[in-house]
Amino acid sequence: MRPLIWWLVLSGILIGSWVVRPVASQAATQTTQSQIEVKITPNEDDSAVKPVDPDDPSQPYPGDEADPGNVTGTGSRGFLTIDYLSNLAFNEITTTGGPVTTTAKNQKAMVQISDRRSTGSGWTLQVLPTAPANNRQTLAATIDLGSVEIKPATTNVSAPPQLINAGHLTVGSVNNVLKADQQAGLGTWLLLMNRGSQPTTLHLNESRFSAGKYTGTLTWSLTNAPS
């Protein structure tokens, strides 16, 4: 009989220890949850974005002596827009033989782009240059953007777009210049040209050309996806 009694006593002690410990643990920690909620509505403002001063984006675009009268911007409306384009003016060339290179005179040359879409799907900025020409001659030419700066117009809200091509822009072909990947390039961004150690340059590749004024075009386009 004695072995049975001792077994019962020891068993009671063990049972008591297992009963007490979980009660103490439950009293020490309690976990519960609450919720948060936010509602985001798509932007509905498709009015034209005004150009800003590249040196102080909090101020309106002040103009450029090399590009007189070009202050108000493109007036483009929408959620993915080119807001401003500079006209590039190059320094006068005095020689009549080439090849020869000349640099841009602009002090505030830029392209301004705004992406106000809620998709964050990215975009690509492209340019199609045409050769400088007058009523007598079309010049074989290339353009180098040189040192450029990519700058947000306001507090940065996303990763910046990336420069694809600062080298030779092929005349007569579409050239990719900037690319914003998904969730990049949101808000308003400035592509500043003719800055830094490498100016924007025009290379004239003709061996002979006549005196006169030559003009060409830069046709900029903004596609709604990275390319």
C-alpha cells in the first residue's frame, strides 16, 4: 500500500505545478489588434503645368536671352505632358569649311515633363532632330546634349527618370533620351541642358557650306511606358 500512497502524493505535486504556470503566463501578456484605413482618389487636375525656373523651381520660368519670348510653356493639358521646351540657339560660325562644332548659347535650356497619373507605369522621352537647312543647302549634322542635369521641380516623390542618351542624337531618327521605369518619374521633372563641363553642341559635318541662317527642328515626344 505504501508505494501507491507515495505515488499519489508525488502525482499531486506534479499536477499542481502544471496548473499554476499557465495561469501566470496568461496574466503577463495580452495581444489584440486595431485597424487603420485610408482612401486615395485619382488626381483629376489636368490643367497645364507652368514651367519653373531650373535654378529655383519654387519660382516661375524667367526666360532665356538666347530664347526670347519662350516663357509660358506648351500649354499641354493631361496627366502625362511635356510642359516646356527650349529652342536651342548656337553660337555663330565664321568659317566656311568644316567639319566644325559650335556650342549652344542658352543659359536655361530645358525640357519639363509632368506625370500626374495614378498608375506609375513609367514613360520615355524621345526626340527626332532634323538637319539645319536654308533655301540653298541642308547640312549634315549631329547634336550632343552634353552634360545634363535631371532635377525634380518639387519635393521628390519617386525615383528619378534615367538618362539614356547624352551622346550623338542621330538626325532623321527617333532617339530615346530619358526613361522612367515603373513607379519612377512621378511628378514634375526637368531635363536641364547646356550645363556642366560638356555643353550642348552642334556638329556640322560638311566640308563646305555657304553663309546664311540655318534652322532645324527638335520634335520631342513622350510615350506612356518605358521603352
